[in-house]
Amino acid sequence: MTLKQKILQESVRKGASETNMVRGRNETTFQRVHHFHDVMGLPVAQWPVTPTVSERILRGKLMLEEVMEFIYGGLGLTLVFEAGGSEWFLDQDSLVVTHEEGHKYDPVETLDGISDIKVIADGTGVAFGLPVDAADWEIYASNMSKLDESGKPVVNDCIKECVNKGQMTCENPLHYNDPSKPQGKLLKGEHYTPANMVRVIVESQPDEQKERTYEWLLNTGS
């Protein structure tokens, strides 16, 4: 699907924040993410803790995945590694997040990096005229739509009568809700609503600017 086709399709679909009744409209993004973690059963630390190596690697992978999507899919740029007069094009599959013995977790540098990344991300929205606050709300509403009808997260857990059921240690992938996904991954339930950034961009504009913004998006995607 081309970007232009996607824009045409998304323009007639309601956004997640229009479809799902969720709390937190006046909350900060951090408060919404905290609530999302709490509801989904994801880690929530009440005070500073030392994460395990596996937890650090997971966070690094999640961050890298979104950065690569931003650079390649959003900005339309390419990462190239240059060394010894040679160049190698990098994609997400060629980059690995790993841990070397002796490299310790630094909470001060981690917090500094988180804040810098948030400032750069918001600064990109400011420089490009994109409604970041409205997009944050749309993403939150989309994430919360992953809950099932009883308000519980759909986790890729073992569904067989194994001794290890519910402990994330079953080694038979065929025992999971979705064998193609990693164990423990949050799955998208029947009521999942994808975030609709086309509507976020258009609806954030004044009424007299909405049609012009929509036409601009179509031309950008052609």
C-alpha cells in the first residue's frame, strides 16, 4: 500500500481516541504510560531499581525499533555505516542490541538519555508542525484498546495444562495463543483499534485549514 492509498483509507476511519472511551485526556504522557503498564501487567517500579540485563536489552530493542521506523519509514532516510572507505547499509535486522560483560547500568545516564530523546522527539514535532500531544493521546487510546471484553490484557501465554502454565516458562511454542509471537507479548484483541495519525494531523488544524492539510497529505504521499 502506498502512502497516498493509506491516507485515503485512514481519512474515512475513526481514530482510536474517537472509538474507545479512555481516561487520561488531561494527564501527561508519562501518567498515561504508567496507567497502561499497570493495567497490562507490565513492570511498574515505585522507586528506582536495578533492571536485569534482559530487561535492559528489551528496552534497548524497543527503542531501536521505533528509532529505525522513524528514520526509515518517517523521514525517508537511510542509515549507512562507513569504515575503511567502504559503506554498509543498515536496517533493523542487521543491528543487534546486546550486553558486554562489565558494562553496568547507569540510572543517571539512563534518565538523562530518556529526557534528551523526549526533547528531540518533541522538537521534531515542533519543527515539522506536527501535533505531538494529540498523537500521544491517540496512541494511548489505541494501546488501551488491546484489552479484551473483561478489561484484561491478552497475553501470549501457555493455554495448555502445563505445570508451568502462567509462569512464561513453557518451552513448546504450539502451546501459546499465537505461536508466531514471543511468549509474554501483548496481543491485539478483537476490539483493537489502530492509531489513525491521518485524522490526528487533519483534525488538529483550524476548520479553514483542514481541507488544505488533507490535500497536502495526499500530495506528500504521491
